[in-house]
Amino acid sequence: MPFTTLRPVDLRVGILSLLTLLGSLVTGCKEPPRLPVGAACSADGECESELCVMEPFVGATCKDPCGGNDANCPSGQLCSGRAAGNVAYCEPAPLPE
């Protein structure tokens, strides 16, 4: 049975097809976007802030770490003083009585 040899054109088409396939596989592996503060989460790495906190009656949400300083929180929020894994986080300021 005689063997056929590949022509240079056939070889180039095969290589280009393989590169196109590999390129589509690589671009399909992008990391999902991170969740904003206040969004439901299940792990720190899901949040833009890198802090996912579980709270009773609320569930787990992304929080802003504040380093124990109210000045690091957005307007209308205070640094909790509570810690999630030894990291204090911002939460809404209590309503005046």
C-alpha cells in the first residue's frame, strides 16, 4: 500500500486549524467577574473586596474590609469592630433612636 505525502499546503492548513482550536480553548478559560460589595457569596475569592462574611439571618455577602477605621468605609457606613477571620468590615451605621 503506497503512502501519500502531505503537501506543504495541507500541512499549513492543519497547523492553522490546530492553532485556532487551541486559541479558542485558552480564551474560554477566563476567570468569572468578581462580585460587588453586598452581593451574595460563598467564598472570599468571589468578591471584588476579597471578603465574604456569613451573618445570621442574612447569609453570606461581600463586605468592604476597613482595618478598624470608620474613615475607610463609604458614607453612611461604619467599621464594624466585629471581625470576620480577624478582618473588620464596613456595615450600615445604626439608625438614630
